[in-house]
Amino acid sequence: MQRTGPRNALTDVAGLRVANAHDPVLRSGVTAVLCDRPTVAAVQVLGGAPGTRETDLLEPHNAVETVDAIVLSGGSAFGLDAASGVQALLREKGVGIKVRGLSIPIVPAAILFDLVNGGNKDWGRYPPYRDLGYEAADAAAEAFATGSAGAGYGALTAGLKGGLGTASTLTKDGITVAALVAVNAVGSATVTDTPNFWAAPFEIDGEFGGLGLPSPMPIDAADVRLKFRDGNAPAANTTIAVIATDAALTKAAAKRLAMAAHDGFARALWPAHTPADGDLVFALATGAAERAPQGDEMIEICAAAASTMARAIARGVHDATATEGDLLPAWSQRVRASRGES
């Protein structure tokens, strides 16, 4: 039987801290993952419309082995500025690769599209994401908000608000695997118009409502429900995530972990990895467990990456809160409607 870490969060992986910053008027925000020491990283992109910074650097054949932070941001391409804010704070603290007396923090980033969610995007000459990135990095801690917070603040899915989700798993061998995800998918995290999550088979201790799968399953469960069916242009959606472990992994093994975590997208979202999504997973391996998994143990870690990611996606939608002016309802409102409550 699977069990979670003490926080059921990304920060159950020793050596990682997380913080959010968002603007309610903008209806957008930033989530920063800070590494206490340089951390092995990789990335896998499977969506058709990604928006990224420094991802080429993370390929196993390229030179830099470690990163200092990862940034997830709203704002579409404008949100890539958030990484500059995180980088600025880390540089002030002397963090980064040392080159002739200079510190150069390595801060890969990915963005999601939340520009048409009802928020005021008339920000003037420069977008606010650099400042939001600095604010998030400055607040990084082991405890952090989920749902309508950070990069998930303005996120939407097919029929429901999206959000920022997290989850963790302890393997039978004592390795921690944890996920953090901003859910802004073109597809749906729930089965048709029910409040039941596609990720239900992986749920632990009722962490996203405990409803299980619908019984019987709706006869139209395979039908495709899309967000903004008339306007899903490329780059108009995207689910972006981090999968992390305290195992000691090479860059190549970390990339394999990122690949496996994408299976969690397919378990929790219908459809996933579409041409209109920029679906992406960063992988981080802190090595705090001081063990390099081999053979069956690595297979178990990859399976945990998929199930943990699926749970984090469901939790991101589950934790979203309703606010005035929302274009779509929060999951809690759908639950009340399904029970005939106002």
C-alpha cells in the first residue's frame, strides 16, 4: 500500500523549497522551486506548444549537470520573465555557477497560457512577471499554498478552474518521489461533467475528495471535452510540472523519470499532450537519499512518478477556490451542484 511523505508535497524531497506569488487583478502568478544545492535536472516536453527557457541545457548530452531553481509561470511568453526575477535573487545571494568571480544561477522555466481568464493584462510597457518571480523566490519554504495560487492562480481546464497541485510518495525502498504541477489543460481532469477525477485509482486517503470513479461509468466517457472549443489555438493552454526524487540520478536517468511522469498526465487528463498544450515535465534529483537505484527499484520509482503526478494534477483542480468574476466554476462548486446544493 502506497503512503505519502509527511507533507504530501514536493518539499518532502529533501533539498527543495517552494513559494508562490500572484496578482488577483492580473489573475496570474508564478511558482518557484529553489534547490538548496545544485541539483541534477532534466526535462521532457510532449505537448505541441511549449514555452520554455534553458531547456536545451538540460539534455543529457549537454554540459551543465545541475540547476539552482525551476520556475513555473502564467503569462504565456511574457511569463518567461519570471525566471529573471528568481535569477536576480539567487545572484544577490551568490548562488550559481562560478565563472571568474561571477555567479550565474541556472534557472530553467516553463509557462502556461492564462491571458484570457478574465484578469486585467493591461500592465503597461513591461509585464510584472520578473517582480513576481523575485517575490516568489524570496519566500521559498517547505510549506506552500496549492489550488488557486502561484502559477495555478489563473489556470483553467475543460469545464473547471485549474490550479497548482502537489503530491508525494514513499516507495517500499524508502525513496521519496514528489510532484508539483500547474494544471491549465485543454482537456478535463474529471470524467465528463461529473466531479469524479480520472486519477481516482491512485488516490491516497481521500486527498482529492475520495469519490472514486463514477459507477457506472458514463457511456460518453471517451467523448472529448475541450476548454474554449472555438479558440484553442496553439499555446493557449498547457500543464507544466516538476517531478522530483531524493534518489541519486544521472541526467539521463532524470530524463527517464520525466518521461515516466508524463504517464501521470495521461492518467489524470483527457485528452493530454495535444497540439494545443505545451505539456512539459522537469525532473530534479537531489541525491539526498545517497542511493542510486538500479533495475527493479528504478522501475518502481518511475511508476511512482506517474501515479504521483496523476494525484498532483487532481489535487490542483480539487484545491482551486471560487472567486468573483471566474469564467469557470471551481471543483467544489461542481460537487455541490451534483448533490443538488446551491
